[in-house]
Amino acid sequence: MSKWIPWPAYYDQMPLDLRGVFNDAPAGKHGFLQVEGDKFVFEDGTVGRFWGVNFNGAACLPEHDYAEKVARRLAQTGCNIVRFHQLDSEWHTPNIFQFTKGVRKGHTMEMDVDSLDRLDYLVSCLQDEGIYVYMDICTYRHFKAGDGVPSTVELPDCAKTPYVHYNRRMIELQKKFAYDFWTHVNPYTGLANKDNPVFVMGEIINECDMFSRAFTVEPYVSEFRGMYAKWLAEKGITDVDAATCDLNVDEEPLMSFKLEVQEAYYDEMMGFIKGLGVKIPLCGTNWLICGANVKAQQRGDYVDGHTYFYDWKWGEHKCANRRMTEVVNPALGGLAATRVAGMPFFVSEWDMPWPNAYRAESNLLYAATGLLNGWSGFTIHTYAYMSHLDRMDMLGKEASSGAIGGVAYREGIFSTWNDPAKFGLFCHAALMTRRGDVKKANKTLKVNYTDLKRGASFDAFTATPEQNQVAACFDGTGEIDQDVRVIPDAAGEVRSDTGELYRSWEKGYGTIDTPMTQVAYGLLEKQGEIKLGDVEIKAETDFAVIALSSLSEDAIGESDNIMMTTVGRAENTDAKFAGDYMVEYGHAPILAEVIKAEIKLHTTNPNLHVWAVNAEGMYHGQVPATYEDGVLSFTIGDQFPSVYYLIQAE
């Protein structure tokens, strides 16, 4: 019979505070972020590694009082980056073009003064706390008739069409917004945004390309056909009729033309933005889609990827409880297939969202695999969709109802800030990432892209990023082709070539074993005793994540200050499910399942004590422990059950 404890979240503080571990404020103290080979470095030589969150929609434009609190809370968690996402989406209030609903605004030609003031203040608060900013320039901007854009009623949101890549009016509007934002002087920092090193990355357009978005709206379809006809004539190609061919298929020579259009768009936009004096690395877009889209990303300074692991059925409240630990490819292969050899790689969106009961296993698996591959970090989608979090006291229900036709994910299923199963582990993920706790793989496997079409095989990337560094190449210099499987399903497991990471999809669990962080995650009870470098774990709870990280400069076996987090399932009180269908959300308080386990810590410190820390940051009680022959032994879950524990010397 499992036991559950209330675990409320507080929007203005975390139970533990890691700011003293890093001491890296203010953001920008190391100078501007730059590209050096396949990694980011700041001007003073400091390597740029980031762990953080997206702020979606109205969360980017909070009241001043909230901005101070959320910046402090993120810094307490160890996060050092926020991606501003969906600033330009009209569905939320405020947005960058309109502060409130009610008055009709028939154009998107200028930023709203009040919205901009809120954004400016948030930037200054984040900077003061040592948190950097990733700028998402174009996401869901919906052009209006007043913008001088034809067929606005028929147009979906900006980033959902191919037209933004070539229509001159749309490009000029994107340039104007880029100019207005990057040259704007923030009164709270005293700097133009282009001159403030708090900004570290920026993308041209979110999740948009020439290959996956359909051509449907006039006059843009005819405009493209005219461009294509001219290009065909220049190439001397006479067996293709640009006026009648299907524009929504992957075939030559159409794919080559689309690729040229996309690359030219990136070159023009990046050239314009850099011409304003913007100094930070820029990328094009941020998803896999097909090899052609990945190839286009070589025009940028770095490559960005997105991935999700869920089976949510929109409108049906259905979520299959799949476990990452029990599948061969836990959505990591798509990220590896997006990474281009020789370029830095960042993951600006990822998630294994609520209500999947096993979502706790995602954070540390992703963070560790990213370090193994030399990736530069992650921002989860998302922290929150709004800033009214003082009243958000349950999981998955941030808003009163959905937005844009009742889209379920904007009610809050992706919001993580109050989820002990995910955000509860962010302290460890931030520590691992920023310190570089996991070694980079010894071997780099380059994969040749031989098929650039949608639907092509990416078998070479299945499970391999958990063994070696993996990256795509387009010059034929790779060791294998993209359709060659390296690690078969029958292997049942994968181990990094450094020996620090292990996962078995056959047994349903994994481990991270480094000097500074040691973790066991997945179906732990049935594994019996799990032995790591300095820690032995014998769990009595079927599914759990048990993570220990040193909070000092010493390895776990010598540290006098260790953070331990134990978490598994988390849900709302009285939440009800019928198989994979959620029948009722439930209500507050949020509950965390108690993790029961025997822990043996091999340590040179004989005077360590184990303190349970509650959700309010108070000592809940001292867990009984014994020290004998260099081993500190204790049991968690029976007395003073908690999510957080501190193992400290007196």
C-alpha cells in the first residue's frame, strides 16, 4: 500500500536554495556568449552550459512584484536560462503587441508600451539573479490587415506557414520587429538589448520550415509558383511545370528549391540582425522534420532541437503511461538527429508532461545524455503560461479553461513549476549541467544524411546518444549512414562509453554514476540492491527516482553537504483515472508518493546527519542513521517522509 504526502508548491520560493553553490550573478559577468567549435563559451573563456525553462505567453510579461519573485525562485533552483516563448501570440494577455483585450488593434506594427515595460523589468530581475535569456523572435504572430498583409483571415499564425520565408512584406515586418526589439533601450538595465550580454541565444522562427507546412493560401501560393518557375528557367529544367505541380510533396527539384529559399531567408534575417549590432549566436528554427530542414540549419551559428515524450490525445483527456526507461528511444534519437557535427547544440523545448505517472524519470536522463553528447543545455516547455501562480494550487489546471478552441495543453498540462515529479528534480539537473558532472563521451559517431525527405529512416540515432556522441553530417564523412542501426532492440540495454550512464529498457531502470551526482531511476524495487560509486540503494517503492548530488566542491564520498531527492508519482488529491483516461483532475493539495528505500552512503565523513526538508523549506525531522566502517546507513520513507533531504556535517 503506497503512502502519499502533501507537497504544495509556492510560487515565490523553493524549499532549497542553490544560489550559494554557483555564485554566478549577475548574468553577463563573463561577457557575450560566443561559438567555439561545437560548444558555447563566454568572452572570458567560461564554458556556456545552461539548464532552465521556457516562459510561455503571458508568463513573459508579469507584474513587477512577480518578476522579482520568479527570478529569485528560478535562481534558487539552479536554473540559469529562460527562453521567452510566444511573446507575439495574440491568444494570451498581455502579449508584446497588445496589453489587454477589449480595444481592437488592427495591426502588429509596434510593441505595446506597457507590455514592453514588464518585459524590461523581468529581464533586469533575471539578470540580477544570474539568469540568461534566450530570445524567441517569431512564434505565433498573427498578421492583421493593418500590417499590409493580404488574406489575413485565411492565414494561420505566422510560424505555421511557409510564406514567412519568402513573402517580402512578411519579411519586412519580421525585420521591423527585430529592429524594434534589439535596438530598444531597457530603462532598468540602461542598455540596448543588442548590447546586453544577458541575451545569449536567439532563433529566427519557431518550428517552421519549407517542407512540413502546406501551401494553401493565395496570393502566396501563386507567388511561390512564380519564384519556382523563374528558378527552373535559370537551371534549364524544362520537364517540371511550376504552375501546376504539387507543392506539398518531397521530390526533386522542388526540394532543392525549397532548401535554397529557406537558406536565403536565414541568411537575410541573420545578416540583418547581426547588422544591428547583435552579438549573440543565432539559429534558424528548431525541429527535426526531415534531413533537408536539418541541412538548412547549418546557416546559423548553432542548432536547436525540440522533443516530446507523451501520448496525450487532445480533447480526450487520455495519456498513456509509457515509461522512458522501457523504450529503446525515449525521444532522444530525434534530438541527436537534429544535431549537426561541428556546431553547438541546444534543446529549447522538451517535456514528458503531466499526467504521465512516470514523468519523474525524464529530467536527469535528458540532462545526463546532453552532457555525454556535449550539448549546451535544455529549457523545458514550460515553466508556466501565466503569472497568476499564487492561486495555482494543483497540477495541470493553470487556466480556468483552454485557449484557442480549448486546446488542452494551454490549461496547464505542460506547466512544471509546481510539479514535484519534474521540477522537484531541477536542482540536480541544474547542478549536473552547469558543473559538467557527466563526462563527454570518448567517441563521436558521425552519421551521413543520405535521404533528406520526410519519412526517411533515422535508425542510426536510436539509443546511440546514450552510448556515444552522435551528430549528423552532409559531406559524406560520417562512419555510418542514417538508416544503419547501431544498437538493436535485442541488446536490452545501453551503457555510455565512459561507463557513467546506464539504462536497461529490458529491466526498466537506469543509473547515473559520477563523482558529484549519483542517481537511480525507473522501476527500482524489482532491481534489488543497486550499487553506485558511493551509494547503495535498495528501494521498496516500485517506481522512483533517488538522486544524490554534492553541494560542495568535493565528490559525494568526501562531501560534507549532500542533497538527496526522492520522488516518483505525483498527482492531485482525488484525481481519478480509468485506464489511460483522466476522469477527474482532482483538487489541492498536490500529493507526492513517499519513496521508501534503504540507503548506504560510503563516506569519509563520520559525523553526517540526515535531515528531511519539507515543502516550506523547514527541517521536518532528523532521519535515524548509523555510521560504521565508512558507511552511513539509513532508511527513508518510514520516519519524516519527504521529497528533499540534506545530508550534512554538524
